[in-house]
Amino acid sequence: MTVALFVFYLLAGVCIAAAVMVVSARNPVHSVLFLILAFFNAAGMFVLAGAEFLAMVLVVVYVGAVAVLFLFVVMMLDIDLTAMREGFLKFLPVGALIGLVLLVELFLVFGTLSVGTAAPIAAAVPVPEGMSNTEALGGVLYTEYFFAFQLAGIILLVAIIGAITLTLRDRGPVKRQDIGRQVHRERPAAVQLRKVDSGKGIG
Amino acid sequence: MIDGILSVAWIVTQIMLVVGPLLLGVAYATWAERKIIGAMQLRQGPMTVGPYGLLQPIADGAKLFLKETVIPSGANRGIFLLAPMITFVLSLIAWAVIPFDYGMVISDINVGVLYLFAVSSLGVYGIVMAGWASNSRYAFLGALRSSAQMISYEIAIGLIIIAVLISAGSLNLTEIVLAQSGNGFWYVFPHLPMAVVFMAAILAETNRHPFDLPEDEASLVTGYNVEYSSMAFALFFLGEYANMILMSGIFATLFLGGWLAPFEMAPFTWLPGPVWFILKICLVLFVFFWARATLPRYRYDQLMRLGWKVFLPFSLLWVVLTSGFMVAFDLLPA
């Protein structure tokens, strides 16, 4: 058994175990932390497959940003665990069905489940000779699939606008801070020197 | 088999050669900070333990080591103990891709910059986990502030890194440094506004003054690490300073030409590359301490406004400007 194969089985094993723990952990915060562990192992497998750019992007985007927000929300909410347990059996058939469909799809893609050998991995990540896979990805993304890429950008923009419209509400008169005005405020507009007679005050 | 063991031993030696001096550097960064701030405030700083107080960091370390580790009764034990370890380990693993001289790097990977960015974006986990596991309101508030702040400033950092990458044409740190070679044409000159923004963003990213709201002692006691004591606290402390040194190293690599001498001529080239690199790190670290001694703390809404409404649009504009300039003058690296 080569070192690479051993590392692959280690990463895959931990990844699956972590994924199981995500759905079975009692504490939702633990679930999110196991999800992060699963992401990490997936990134490790990307590195093994020679897709170091995807591995890093997976860590930056999913672990560094998305999972932080998950963790944020889960920590802020006081989740009732018993209520969550109740739905478990009800949703189990649907979940199992989705899992089964995914599994069948994977079978159709790879023909067999021989992921451990090099051939399917090489087929999945064809990197041209003498080119880092960042260059290869960039070349494909910005030439062949340029319009699809732009379209994805526009869809994201629409999503941003949608999120802002959903959360923006008029709170009525709010005292807003105008930094520009504060910075440009001069001394005469703010301070006044007055001579005050004793016992009279400023009338 | 022997070859395998030898290569593993060589890697371990390299790691030791980086981590050992780094931990010493962390210890003396705390000493330098107290001395520098002392000098700026017309005080002496540490001066009783050893000559010029040079043994003070060792004494502090010994004190923390000998204290009792207290775990609060309501704390989530596992995560409570995991959090400082994560913070500390993350501050060390990033050094794997930092080049100290041409070829003097533990792992010369193609996506070095992305790796650094990924590791620095993970730093938030140690803090969030500490804040949540402590089961204390102050710690939790500190953790929330910290994570919101770090996510906000990471976006600006990412865009600044993109501007540098467009100029260098590579994600490999060694190649980024080499792209800056030749008579001091470091990226700090063409990208001066971005260097300033990057400096401010790394202050926020490491939770340092004037953006140290996560440990705002006036309102949050000390924020996310309030329940920690002894070695658990020491790991946070070491992690924070190691992160500062790391961020200074990233600044030196991206903007100050890494190990390169300012001019490729006689008196400057006498010093070897790693010495120049360390000198540049010290320069950036000095700015960290200087900011701490000089600037008052930001208010939290001002901090968020600065990150989202000033740094983000400005660095985005700079990316567009840089790429436009490179395309217009046909300077894009092949």
C-alpha cells in the first residue's frame, strides 16, 4: 500500500465518519464542527487528486466563510434538541431516498466504485502538461465558459439584491452619523468663547 | 524505507528550525512591545528581570506554565480545551509556505498565497469556539465581535492580495518575491494605497489596537479569553503574537520584497536574505506596536463602516485599476 493510498483512505474514512457525526451529534454546535472536519478532509482529498486550487478554495469559501456563518447562527439560536429528534424518523425515508439517488448517480458517473485507483481521478481532473491547475482552470473559465461565468456572476448579484430587499426596512427617523460632515466641521461652528458675568450666566 | 525515514526527519528538522526561532521571536515580541510602548510613553518598560528586562518574557512564561488550569463548571470541556490549541496550531502551520530566502521554504506550493489566506481565515474558529465553550456572556460577546470583524476585513485582504497577484502573475510566494526584484521596485511603491489598507486590515485581522474590540477590556473585561488561565491562556497569547509576526511576514512578502535587499549593490547585498526578511518583519511589527501606543480604540460601528464602506470598495476599485493598467500597457506577465 503506497503512502498516497493510505492517506486517501485515512481522509476518506475520517470524512465519512465526520459526515455521519454531523447528522447524529446531539449538540448542533458539534454538528457544525464535524461539518468543518468533513470539509477539511474533502480538501485533503482534492490535494491528493492534484487539484490544489480547488482544495484551497474549498477551505477559504466553505470553511472560512460559510461554516463560520453556520456556527454563528447555531451558537446564537437556542435550539431545542428534543424537538429536533422528533422529526428524525419522519424525514428518514426522504433523506434515505435522496442519499440513494446520489449514490446511483455516482455509480453512473464512475461506472464502478473504484475511486481508490488512479484512473477515474485522472479522468476527473485532466491537467494539461506543464501548467498549474490554477492556470488551467482560469484558461477554461475565462475563454470557453466566459458567458456561463458572467451569468453565474449576474445570478449572484440578483441574490445579493434579493437578500438586501428582504432585510431592508424603513425604521423611521434615525439619527445617522455623517463622517464627512463631522470631519469637515470647523472650530468656529463648534466652539464659542463667551465672557460670562458672575452671578448671571449666559442669558 | 531508509530514504523515507530520512526525508521525514529532514522535514521535521526544517519545521523545528522555523518553529523554534518563531517561539523565541514571539517571546521577545512581547518584550519589544512593552519596551517600545514604554519609550513612547516616557516609561522604562520591563527592566528588573535580567539586564534591560531581557528575561521578563521567560519569567512570564514560567508564571503561566506553573499556574493552575481552571475549567469553568458550565463550560463545554472538549471545545474549551480545543480552542486554544486550534489558535496556536493555525498560527504555526501558515509558516510552511513563507520563503525566507530563494529556495529556503518548507513547502514551495503553487497556491501559496491561497494557502495563507485559507489559514488566516480559519483563525476565527479558535476565537469563536473559545467564546462559545466558555459559557460566559463576556467571552461570547467578544467572540461574536471578533468573528464579524475578521470576516469583514478578510474580504478587503483578499481583494488586496488579488491586486498583488495580478501584478506578479503567480500564486507562488517565491515567484511573487522574485517579481519584485530589481532595484527596489517593491510592490509597496506602485501599490502604496493598498499597502496602507493592508496594514490596517491586518491590525483588524489579528484583533490588535486600534481594532481590538474583541478584547475591549473596558466593556468586555478581556473578551473571548476571559475564562482561560494558565497554559490555555498562554496558547492564545502565543497564537496572537505568532499571528502578528505571520501577518508581518505576509506584508513583507507581498509588499516589501521578501528576502530581497533594497538595492542589488555592495553594502546591501552583504546581509543574507533571511536577515533582510527578518528586518522587514521587525519593521512591520514596529508599526503594530506604534499603533497600539498611539491610536484610541475604534467604536464598533465605525470599525464595520471602515471595513465594508471604505476598504472594500476602495480595494475593489484598485483591483480594477491595476488590471486596467496592466492590460493597457501590456504588462501582464505571460
